[in-house]
Amino acid sequence: MIKKEDIKKLAELARIEANEEETKSLAKDIEAILGYVQQVQNVLVQDTVQKDDALINVFREDANPHESGIYTDALLSVVPERDGQYVKVKKIL
């Protein structure tokens, strides 16, 4: 858990002023960011493909790229929230 002192120190290092309400909000936002980073780290560790203790590239060569926008509607149809042609995501900061 992020302490108020940590937020105040970060604000000082960033040379910004943060009142008590902003400090609480920033602590909540930073914890959400750190939680997301932890999820990404877990995925990266679980999904790393190794062969003979050497990492290999699991991506294909992009020799024949598809037409721009051909999959846009299909992809946007499965997102939880969207705004027109854009995916809506949680505000981070």
C-alpha cells in the first residue's frame, strides 16, 4: 500500500503541489497502476516461450500486411466499452 509520505515525496520530486485530497487520489491511482504492472509482469513470466534455455521469437514475419481497417469492426465488437471507433479505457492519471 502506498503511504501519504510516499506520495508527498513523489510530488516533491516531480515539483508539483498536491493537497490532501489530491494526495489520496494520487495514491489510489498509483496503486491501480502498480496493480496493472503486476498483472503484466505475471503474464510476461507465464507466456515466455523458451527452448533450450534460449528465448525464441514467437511472432511471424509481417511480409504480407493486411489492408488497413479490415478487422476494425470485428475487434471493436468485442471490447467492453467504446466511443465510436475508439476503445474506452480506465483513466490512469
